Amino acid sequence: MVIIALTSVSCSLGILNIFACLPQMVGSFISFVVFSILEPGKSPEFSDDADLIEAPKGGVNAIAVCLGIGGVCTLVAAHYTVKFKNNYH
């Protein structure tokens, strides 16, 4: 009986860990894609000649795009949370 309880607890902790870490990994991948598209090669840390690299003067800010994507995802999650609550209440 003790083995079943420990297995159940470890399974629950594993599921919790997956659902806590998966959104962080997905968000990191999305920000990698956004920065690769909007600001390719503009990082002085990865450039051979850091003196010639200037800050971008125009265009869309990649940080703002990442925050916007996060805001839209938050609204979608809130919508489905309310929908789930209404269906099972």
C-alpha cells in the first residue's frame, strides 16, 4: 500500500513539473524565433566588430512583440478557463 502512495505522489509531482516547465520552454522558443526574425545579427555580444554595431533605429521592437504575444496568450487562457469553469460547474 505504501508503494502505491509513493508512486502516486511521484506521478503527481512529475505532472506538476511538466506543466510548470513546459510554458517556460515554449516561451523561450517563441522569443528566440521573434528575436531571430526581427533583430538578426544586432547583438554586439555575438559580433566580431562590436564598434560598428548600432542600436536599431526603426522597426518593431522584439521585446514589445514578445510581451504582446504573452498578453494575447494570457487572454486566450483566461477565456478557456472561464469556458471550462462554466461547462463543469
